[in-house]
Amino acid sequence: MSATSASVRADFHLTEELNKTVVQSLVSSFGLDFLLFEDKKGGEVATVHNVRKHHNGESDIYVAEQVKQEFENRGAYKPAKLDADGNQVFNSKGKAVKVDRYHADSGYKSRGAVDKTLQQEGQLYDAYRGQNMARNDNRQLDHIISSNEVHNDAGRVLAGLDGVELANQGSNFQSTHSYINNLKSAHSMDAFLGDVLPRTLESKKARIKTNQDKLVAMPESTPQQRHEKRKLEDSIAKDKGHVEVLESIDADKMREADKQARQQYDGQINAKYYTSSKFLKSTGYESAKSGLKMGMRQALGMILAEVWFELKEHIPSLYKDSQGNFTLERFLDRLKTMAVDIWTRIKARFKDILTEFKDGAIGGVLSSLTTTVMNIFFTTQKLIGKLIREMWTSLVSAAKMVFFNPSKLSAGDLAREVTRILSTGVAVAMGVILNQHLATIMTFPLGSELAAFLSAIATGLMTLGITYFLDHSEVMQKVWNFLNQFKSEARRTLEYFQKVNTELDRYLVELAALEFNLAPQEMAQFTDSLVAVNSEYEKGLILTQEIKKRDIELPFEAGNLDSTRSWLKSLC
């Protein structure tokens, strides 16, 4: 077992730890979170997917007022015609003349002329029916995505693209039989194939049968009767022609044409909007705001928790004083002492508070970006936004632990701490889900506060349960100890030099304890003698006497110059 595990095992006090965890959960996740953040369905940043759903009936999806206003100001599908002076034009009956900008566009007209030539040559392919159009077919040019849908597309308005230009591009044109085009009208392809087409076929066939039965019983004695009968026969023939045209539709090919047109259309809108300064500024602003709020939440949560822990220690003393000889002066002194102790406690945790702010800010930024990216593809619920925010806080702490390992933990201890951080994040996320559920049930006064309290207790119990299991379970201890066996080369080198350093320290301690047969007074007298003499000869005599006195063995004879020279030559 590691030293860290041992210390955790020894210092674990259930009541104290539960109090700390619940207080921190109440203050941060279930207190400040609901004050600082107002989670919205669909997030804060407008996306093409969400504005379309909002304007198609899902009004609970959040869309900023500015985006709503842009859609309201998109203009009429068929605006009023104006004269040279800018005045509205009216017809002879006094009705305002409307201008169909989409069908009057030069691109629409030029494509119609090209398709007319191809039809006359027998080479005009009708993708809706999977065949070339006959020369005598009544042809019309259809907008695959109807011009009405393009004009009223909130995604197109959000991207700031011109509807006439988008609707009248080659990828959105298809010539087909006029009856198909008129019946399709402004319907989407899914609505046309899934509802309009089968309903019309059924109605036409039923009318044909009814008219045929009626035709059999019709008299033809008079010219008027014969005229009425011919009219009914013409109606039946017309309906049969319509049925024949509708039955010639190839639904799969029609859907494929719609799919390709929409891919081109949506691709242009997405590319325009998601690379625009409008989207990037909005995303950057909301991410920075979320990061600041999340950093404040984490830092304030820690500060308020520390304030409460200090208050909890002083409140009994304040209460005791009020029961005895209460004086205002003593009460104020107590308050002053309490304030000083709170400030001292906060100052001691200042570095941790800054770290919490930084980690919270990073988590807030990443959670906002994640929510925005998710809303590009589908609409996130309010709960999803909260869960993403809580999980990113834990993920940032875990990533910092994995990549930087500030405490230089071994593999097993590092795995335990990372698991603890992620598990705490999961516990908080589960607490958020529980709080959301309880809030829908507890609709009575103070119900939301009670829901937050119960959720915080549940979060605290889950967190402590996980922590206790990770630190005290025999199975987990075996896992951590097994992982601790795997050490990196750098770790092994560090431990080797740590052992070498320990041995050197021990050796120096032993060396310092050795006696060199030199008393302090004798050493001082010897030093003074050397300092007192001036000539080298006298210093040599003192050194020779000391060598003989200490019985020091030398490789030459002390005091004999020839012997000294001979030894020096031998060294060369």
C-alpha cells in the first residue's frame, strides 16, 4: 500500500467528510450554479438546426431576440409591386399587384428556355418519373425545394443568404409534368410523397369510379343529355390522365433528387453561417461568459464553503457567550476574531482558490463549445447542458492530473486519483438529474430548495461511497499496488538517485562523527603558530614537528629537502 493510501485510510472520518462534501455541493452545484446559469433548451448560441425547429413549431427552443427579429424582417414571399416613384401599384379592380420574385428571376427563365429546347429534341429527362419527357407533354420547371420553403427557411435567414439566388440555382431545378408540379406546389418532398400523392390518387380513382357508374345510367335522348354525358366523359378522361401521370412517378428517384438538392442547399447555408463572424463572435462570447461564470462558481463555492466551516467552529462559542455574561464589547470582539480567522483561512487557500477558478473557467469554456457543437446536429435539452458543464469540470481536473501529474504520483496512485475525480463528476451529474426530477415533483413552497438539499446529500453520499471504496476496498488496493509496480524509466532513475542521496547523507553523518585525534584547543594553537611565523623555513619546522607528533606517514622524509625533491621527480 502506498503512503498516500495509508494516510487516506487513517484520516477518513465519515461525518466530517460528509459535511464537507454536502456543503460544497450545496454551495456550488446546487446553489451558485442555479444563480449564475440559466440553462436553455438548445443552448445560448443560435444554430441552423435549432432556429429551423423553433420557427417550425418548437417554440420552447431558445432563440435570441435579434435572431427572431431578423426572421420577422425577411420580407413577404410576394412583395407589392412598386412604380418608379416607389408607390404601390394596384390593378383595375383596386387590388395590390404582387411580384413573384422567385419565378421572375432571370435564372429561372433561362433554365426554362434550355429545358424547352431539350424537350423538343426529345432529350429532356424527368427525374421525378425516371424517363424522358414526350414532346407533347405539358412541361413546367419545378423548384425541388419549393421557393416558398426557401423564402421562409429560418436557417437561410440566419445565414444571411438571398432566397431568390438559393432557390434558382441549377441544383434546385427539375422540369416535370405540369400536373405534378402544380400538385406538389409549396409542399416538401416528404409531405408530397407521404400524404398529398396517395391522398390525391385515392380521391381521383374514387371519383372516376363514381363518374363511370353515373355515366352508365345517364340518358342520351336529348341534345342536352348527350352534352352532359360528353362533359362527364371528358372529366373521366382528364382524371384518368392525371392518375396515369401520378402513377408514373418514381418515388425513390424523386426522393433522391430532393436529397441531392438539399445537400447542396444545406451545405451552402452551413458553410456560410458556421464560418461567419456572426457565429464565431457569438460562440466566443458565450464560451468566455460561461468560462467566467464557471470559474466564479468554483472559486466562490470554495470561499463560501471555507466561510461556513469557520462559522461552524465559532457559532457555539458565540452562543455560549450569549447565555452567560453577555456584553456588547465581548460580542464584537468575538465577531472580530471570527472575521480574522475567516480571512486567515481564505488566505491559506488562496492558491487553491485560483486553481479552482482556472480549472472551472477552462471547463466552462469547453462545456459551452461542446453544447454549441452538439446543437449543430441536434437540440440539447436543459439537463444535457448542466451535465456537460459538470462533467467538463471533472474532465479538466482529470486531464491536468494525467498530463502534468503535479504531485508526481506513481501509476497506481495516479489511476486512483483520476478515477476519484471522474467518479465525483459522475456523482454530481447524478445529483443534477435527481434534482431535476425532484423539482418537477416538489412544486410546493420551498420545494426547489428542499430538492437542492436532498440532491446535495445524495451527491455527498455517492461521492463518499465511491471515495471510501477506492481508498479502502481490498480489491482496489490490490489494483493500485499492482499498477504501482509499473514505473517509467524516468521514475526509476529518480528513485535510484534518491537512494544514492540517502546513502550519501548517511555516510556524511558517519564521517562527521569520526574523531581525527585533534582537540579543538590543539588545532587552534597549531593554526596560530603557522600564522605567527613569517619564513617558510620556520613553517616547515612547525609542520615537521606536528607530523612526527601525530605519527603521520609521508612518501618522503619530513624536513629533508633532497628527499622531497626525489619524491617529486618520481611523480614525473
